[in-house]
Amino acid sequence: MEMDAPIKMQFLHFDCAKSFPDLYLCDKCIFKTDLLISLWNHIRYMHSKQPLQPNTITKRPCKKCPYSTHSTLHFLNHRLFRCPRKRKKWFLCDHCPFKTQIKFSHNAHIKRHLSKSKNRLPTNNESYNWFQCSQCSYKSLFKEAVKQHAVNKHTAPEDVKWFQCEQCAFKSKSKYYLATHVNMNHANPENQKWYLCPHCEFKSLVKYYLKTHILNKHDNSEKAFKFKCDRCEYKTKRRTHLESHKLAHHTDEKDIKWFECEFCSFKTKRKELLGRHVTVRHVPDEEIEWFYCSYCDYKAKVKKNLRMHLDMRHVDLAV
């Protein structure tokens, strides 16, 4: 049967309540589709004497399974996420239990490990582009991390863009820490998401604190002690503990680099201890980025002091 009229253009109407567009409907039968090109193909093939031209419509077949589609977008989605035969290989992390079937996600995850431990090389020998701080030796695989480092370490307080809490005197150089502070101290309890420990009564509003708690308190597996000394049998769960061990037991006195305070005679072997000293002894209270306890009114200038407070005052909840 020859078509009485040419193919009419149809336009999809999007209904926000449904979150998906209306279908294209054939006005000669019950056929419907979400692809306009499929409707044209159907009309030419089923309701017209016009033969189907092979070059008119391109259908993309999957080489791994029987799936095929006219849509390039659907084909890419299928190839990346849907094809049952596509991803048989799992990409495993050598440093933690993480695994994924998407190589991009695996590389991004490995970058996070490398950023935390710059001396650890990728096992697959892939090259990574490091972002270097222009004022010191700090480097990171993440550009935003270098920017935040520059703000934290090399920017004068008067030049910093502070993120101020609207409900108290707290302020931070990081928008993320401000959001964490608001969630822990000012959010409606009914809207707060608690992360619960599966081994004890510990709970936290910060997922990282839960991970740290599980590692420190419950995980005594061999894999947890991943930081090992190359000079003796010492091993630990934390990189900073290994660095302190090497400095104390395997470094000659003449090779030690002392970090000296520019405001007094204090000196130390560890750079982070110098930073802690300056914060506690020489930085005015109004310029301090305070660490607040989420269970009482306590606040500390140094994060370690907050952890000690949690261990002493909130032993059943402490990280």
C-alpha cells in the first residue's frame, strides 16, 4: 500500500514529572519507539513500496554480543556498561580491596594512592603527570590538590578567601571542610547521615573517620600493615609512623635535617611537628582553623589533640 502522504515530522514532548521523553508513534499501526530514525525506518519498510536503502540508515552491531542499534549514544552506552561479554577482566588495586571493570576508574583510584605516598610507583608502569607546587617540593596527581596546598601553605592569611560559617565563628580555607563542619555541628539531626561501624558502637558523620576507626581498632590483618621498613622488620598501618620510625632508628645524626622555628629557638626533625608548633604557639586564635568535637563543645588547634580528646572523653565513640 502506497503512502497517502509524506512522512510527517514529529517532535518529542518532555514531561518533567516522568523524567523521560514521550515516544514516537506510528500513525498507521501500534509501533512506537524513542528514536526518530527507527520510526522512519519502520514507515519506509512497513508502510511504503519504497525499498529500504542500505546506506540510508546505519545500524551499529556490537562485536561482542548480538546487540545492535541505530543510536550512536545507545551503542556507546552498551559497549561501556551493558555488554555482557565486554568486561570479563577486573582491574584490581594492589594497595586495597578496591576493584573495577572500568580502566578509567582504576587509574583514578590508583592516583589517590600515589598522591598519599609519592614514592610508590604504579605497578603497571604507566606514566602519570604530576602537578608541582611552584614554591616548594610538594606535588600531586591532582591539580586541585596543588591549588589547595598553595592556599594552605603559601598564602598569607589576609589574602586567603575564607569560607565562613553562617551560624558560628568557624571559618576554613576549604569549602569541603566548611561543609563537613556544618553537617557535624549545625545540621538537623533528622537529616544527618551517620556512618556506623559494623564491629562496635562507633558512628561518625564523616566517612573517612569511620574508615580510620576500622583500620586502627579492628583490622589486624597482614594487609593492614602495608607500610614496612626496608631496614628492619618494623611494619605499621600508617605512613607517618613509618617515617617517624626511620628517622628515629635508621638516620644518622649528621644526616638529619632540622626544621627550625623562625619565631623562637624550637627545632624538630619532622616538618609537620614544626607546623604544629607554629600553630599552637605563634598563630593568633582569630586566625586558627579550629577542629571541633562533634559530641561536645571542645575545640582544638591541632587535629591530633582532638583525637586525644575523643579517646579520653568519648572512649566509646572515639576514632
